[in-house]
Amino acid sequence: MIIHHPILGPRDSQEFVYLGDASLMNRPDGLTAGIEAFHDYLYNRDNPAGEHRELWYHEQGDRSWLVVTRNTVTHEIVRVELARDVAKAAGRTK
Amino acid sequence: MRYSGLRVVVEALTGHRGWKPVWRDPAPQSHYDFVIVGGGGHGLATAYYLAKEFGKSRIAVLEKGYLGGGNVGRNTTIIRSNYLLDGNEPFYEFSLKLWEGLEQDFNYNAMVSQRGIINLIHTDAQRDAFTRRGNAMIMNGADAELLDREQVRAMYPWLNFDNARFPIKGALMQRRGGTVRHDAVAWGYARGADMRGVDLIQNCEVTGMRIENGRIVGVETTRGFIGAGKVGVAVAGSSSKVMAHAGMRLPIESHVLQAFVSEGLKPFIDGVMTFGAGHFYVSQSDKGGLVFGGDIDGYNSYAQRGNLPVIEDVAEGGMALMPAIGRARLLRTWGGIMDMSMDGSPIIDRTPVDGLYFNGGWCYGGFKATPASGWCFAHLLARDEPHVTARAYRFDRFLKGLMIDEKGQGATPNLH
């Protein structure tokens, strides 16, 4: 699979480390969220067959985190964003 | 029809005109006491043991494709019970004992071959870990032996013992481990279930679940609504898709695992060998092909095919261990979809929906578990309580901190 890095252009997916569903960016507040919410965040997944937003880390490159939208049935990559941009667009400071 | 040596002789003398299809192809009835979703190894075994061991009737197995067309026909056929943790080892040893009696039990030749499995050791620390594992196995009634370097050399003199990175120092051996003809497992269970009145319904995909007042009353399928007293889902690989019909999110990611077969070679590997440090394991089929594999690709996938980097990685592992295979050609590769769970261990449990039961999360170790998985799932469906060897395989173990994490990786499914 070739991942079109927003800054570095087309890169082999072998340069990246895969983490999982991009919802992992949205960690609940440990002081206010209950154990059930944290359990759901940490262990449960949508695991869709089809488009999946997921986190890839460019370990052998610029060490940026990317949000890659990829089809889990065809392996086609339809969108690549910097995770930083996604977080800022959602109103976070970083 | 019961199979026997005498039957083979009689059929040979009468032109083989007496062989009949080994299961019916019934249309679905409007209601069953037990509906098993998934006509793979685990689903068929569940139906078989429900009928045979737990005396239940009015059972159907619903399969979206054809029987045994999923992972039971796509794996590398290894059986073993070499686990460390208390939640796992009794279950897998129960499974291995069932394998040992399986062919007599269901009167079908599944070619169970206890040719032995070795896990190679490269360092002192690894020997310590495998010694501990072997002791855990023995304490749970399994067999285990620690082999030194010369014992391994006597078995496989052509291995690369002096690899600079991973020199071979010994191995953990389980002689009762081995291989099985995987398709025949599905066929044997299907035939045994059919003979006991189970309806095996193919080309019947579950498209929805009808739940009323917190209780399941049946499933919507491509062949119409089918009412059910209890529904058991055994569709590993597609668990998240099917359980979404009941509004459930699972502690599972679907990943692709590739497997490989070389061209046929003269017999030179008479057992199963794992080279964990090199992400490689191998056995040799009765046709002579090397059957081997390595790690999962590592990203969510429902594609039943992987990508080239893992093929290269596995081939490198094979070459590091056995330079002798360097000129053998790869015949084919394929992929299967794994339910990768959050601790690398399976789930056999009730769900929040009354009458709906779940069996999945087998990661890449489901084949060896087939008999015990079927037995324990049938036990749960029939009696509403877990089998003694499957008590730890609960959904709530993640909430309660009772994970069964053989590899100690935490909630990272692609690393188990």
C-alpha cells in the first residue's frame, strides 16, 4: 500500500507503524469519565468492513501521526490527513 | 451410512454406486430451538456436540456461503496445546484430547497426525520462558519436553544452527501436537450433525436480528426470517459485522493473516516447527508442499488477501532458518480474516441480549480450538453456564482487568 503523506508525498506503508481506529485520538478525560467510558474507549471497536479512519505513525520518516481513511475490503486509501490537523479542526490545541 | 474398511471393500466390488451425499440440503424451517450462525469449523462442531453430547434437537446452522468455506479451509492445520496461562491451557488441552478421539467419534477420516511440534529456542532467557511454559503445560495434563541443541540437530540436521542473530540452542517440544486435514474436520462435523437431524442451511446470510424486550426471537436472513429460541454466533473474522445487528461493539479488530504453500518436495520435515524469533512456522503436507506462515499484516482488513511486504518477511524468516529451501518455488499464497481480540484470547460468552450467545475472538489460533470451542459453546447454549475449561473467556474480563494476555502486549490487537 502507498500512503500519500500530506507533506512527504507517496510513501510505502512499510515505513509506518499502524495503531488502529482514529477514535483512539479522542481519549476521555480520566478524571471525569467513568470506568465504563474508559473501558469502551480502550477495548471496543467499530471494526467496519468498508471505509475506516485509522492512525498510522511515520516511524521511518518524519515521525508524524496520520489519519488515513482506507477501505478495509479493498485496501484502497481514499484520504490522508495529518492527525495534528484533524485534532485542531476538532477544536483541540494540539 | 457408517464408514468402515468393510464398506470400502464392498463399494469397490460393486462399482462404487452406493456412496451417497453426506449431508442433506434442506430449506430453512420457520423456527428452531437453536440457530447457529456460521457454518465453519466452530459452528458445525457446536451443532454436532449440541445434538450428540447435550441431546438437543431442532437445530440449524446458517452459512452465508458454503460449509467450511471460511477460515477452517484457509488455515495451516496445526493442532497443539502449548499455552502458558491458566485461562487458556486447560481449554486447549481439552481440545487436543478431543482431537485424539475425533475420527472415531464422528466416524470420518480427518487425517489427525500427531507428528509433534517444536518451538525453537535461541537464548537463555527464551529457554527459561519455555521451561516455565512446559511446566505449565505438564501441570495441566499436557505433554512437554525440553530439547537441547543436539536433540534438535538429530531431528533436523539441515537447519541453520549458527545463524548469527538467532543461533538454535534447543526447543520446546510437544509430541502430541501435529496437523489435521482441515477441510475434513468441517465435513466430518457437518456429516455428524446432519446425521443427528441438524439442518445445515447454506447460501443463507444473516442480515438482521429480531430482538423484542431484550430477547432475541430470531434472525433475518437472505432466505427469510428464521425464528429461534437461542442464537449462537460463531463467525470469527466477521464477528463485528454480525454482532452489529444486535447493536454490539466488540473488543475485536479484523486482520488479515497470510499463509503459503511451496511446490511439492521430498519429505524432509516430519513435524511442525515454529521459529518465533523470525516470525515463521512450517510443516510439510502429505503431498510434499511446505505449508508455512508468519505474522498478520497488521492493519484492519476484511479482504482475505494480504500484501507483498509480509510475503517477503515470511520468506526471509524461512531462509534464515532453512537455507535449503532457497530454490523451492512458492506455489500459492492466500489470506484469511482473523478476529484479533484485545488480549489475544477468545470469547465464548452470553451477551446482553437474552438468548444470544457469542463465540469469537480466536485471533490466528482458532483451528486447533475447533473441537473444544464447539463443545464449550454447545455447553453454554444448552445449559446457560460456561464449560469448566472456558470460564475465563468472558466479555467482561476487559472491564474487570482479568485479561488472558499470553504475549503481554495489552490492547493492541495487531501485536498479539
